[in-house]
Amino acid sequence: MASAGTQHSAGSQHSAEEQLTVGQLAERSGATVSALHFYERQGLIFSTRTAGNQRRFRRSVLRRVAVIRAAQRAGIPLALVAESFAELPSDGVPDSADWQRLSEHWRGELDARIRALEKLRGSLGGCIGCGCLSLAECGFVNPDDKVAGQGPGARAFDFSRRN
């Protein structure tokens, strides 16, 4: 897959300064090329350009992409990721102290999300946890048990029977 202009062949050892194409970065990180372009437009990752105007990314960008994807899975908004990344060195590899500061910055956000999810889980248990599935006491999905007259089962959640 190496082109005539690349310094490393596919089977060679990777040096710390190796530059990755956007396709190689996508393959290694698991992110799509379009996601990587989006992250770059948002200032979350950075590339340089070759003489032929092709993007090249430092290998250290793999670490940033991994953090971005983990943050997204945890529901952390990219704006908060960008704020945190603004404190990291953009042209080098962040050290362990940098990553520790970043994780502390997110701790409050994660704690708030955990509390919100636990509250949601607790309130859902009140309307469907009993097993009757009539949702008679659910003021959100089925106020005043209006769906009970439509027949048995969890009618409010049976989307296949709706017209």
C-alpha cells in the first residue's frame, strides 16, 4: 500500500515520527475517514500537508482519537473534549500528567451523567418494573392508562401494531 513517495514499506518497523495518511489513521483508530476530517475541522486533531497537498498525521494522533471515541461512548460532548484538548500540547505527545488533568476535568461530567442515568433507571422501574405492562401509573408514556382499552400487552411500546 506504500506509494513511491512514502519512506516506509508496509513491512517495515514504524518510527516514532512516522506520518500516517488519513486512511491509515482510520484503519488504525477504527474511526471513519469522515469522522477524522470532522475532528480535524473541530480542532481536536491536527495534520500537516505533503507537497502534493495530502494530509499526514503524527502517530500520536492515534491516542487523541482513542480518547475522543471513548469520550463519545461515555456521552461527553465534543465541546468539552475540545476544551480539555486545548490544554494539551497540539504538536507533541501529551505526557501522563496531561492525561491525568484531562481525566480529572471529565470526572464531574461523568459523575453528573451517572446520576442522571440512575435517576432515569429508577423512574423507568416505577412504570414498567411491576410486570403488568399496562403502564397504569405512568404519567409520561401512558397518562391515565389511556392505552389499556387497546388490548393486552405493552401497547404503548408495540410500534409494529401502529398504523
